[in-house]
Amino acid sequence: QVQLVESGGGFVQAGDSLTLTCVISGTSTAINGMAWYRQAPGQDRELVAALAKGTNPYCADSVKGRFIISGDHTENKVFLQMNSLKFEDTAVYYCRAYGPQASRIGSWGQGTQVIVSS
């Protein structure tokens, strides 16, 4: 069974940093892309950052210059380094993995909560 397990969230002050980790297990499908999404209370889930083989990393405008996505394809892990956190970054963060033709691998995990105090 495919599992995506996120960790690394927490309660921080504005301006602090956090690094999130996602471990993808139980799949034999080649992972071509990884992404981080977030969902703030009362809002839709949104794409934060994405990483695909052979392309430059993508970051949403709201986090560009502050967040960095990286991945370890050999260990099926994806990381999100979050710097200069703002109150509006408060959300539950989820990861996703993609196989060939951008096919989704697994389902949404439990996510990891990030709370930024202003």
C-alpha cells in the first residue's frame, strides 16, 4: 500500500524556519515528480512547490524566495525548506508524488500542521 507521510511541522514565530519532510513508500512506480500543497482553515488546498525530473523547481508566488523544494529520488523523499515564515503560511501541508504522465501515486496523507504566530 502506498503511503505518503509528512512530518516536520510545528508552532513557530513569524520569521522562523522549518523544514518539512515527506517519505513515500510502498510504490514500485518510478517517481517523476513531487510536490507540496497546503490548506489553510476555510480555504482550498493550493500548490506550494513542485519538483519534476528535468525541470526547474516551481514555487508559488506567495512563497517564492522563501521556500525551497528538494527531493531525494533514491530514498523517495521530498523536502520543503521554509524560511522567513509568515502568519499566512499557517496551514496543513501535504505532499504528493507523480509517476509517468503526471499520474498520481497514492492518496493524500495526514499532512503536517504548520502554525505561525505573528
